[in-house]
Amino acid sequence: DGHIIWSQALAKLQNLMPKQSQMDTLFADTNAHKIELKGRAASYTVIAQQIASFLSEEAVTDIDLNKINSLSSGVLEYDMKITFDKNKFLVFKK
């Protein structure tokens, strides 16, 4: 049986994010094959670019953008769920 090497998985996610977007909180559930991500982005375009970038990763099977809030600073706050294929998401086999 294998397991996900989370340090590599998180680095991969970070590299897929546009520079104008940041992660605030992240919750990963290996058994459910989901990552819940809360973050901030400069614009709706940046969020769309982020979704497209995540979907370009073969291990990502679906993205659910739950909500977007506009803050008084003009920055957008978002919640998304990323569903992934555990067998393709940097699995180390024993």
C-alpha cells in the first residue's frame, strides 16, 4: 500500500497557483480524496486561471468552487474543493 508524500503534493499545488493568489487555509482528506482550500485572489480572472491550472494536473479530477466574497480591499476570498486521484497524486509505494 502507498501513501501521499504531502510535502511534495503541497509544493506541486503551490507551483500551480498564479502569483496573484494565495492559500490561507488548507484541509486534506486522503480517504475522501479531497483538498479544501480557502484563499485570496486579486480578481475573478486569477481564480479562473487557478482552476484551469489545477485541472491541468492529471491527478486532479474535479474542482468545486463553493463561494467567492469580495473584501473591502477589493481582494476576493474564495473556498474551493479539489478532488484528486490518490493513485496519481505523488504516491509512494512500499
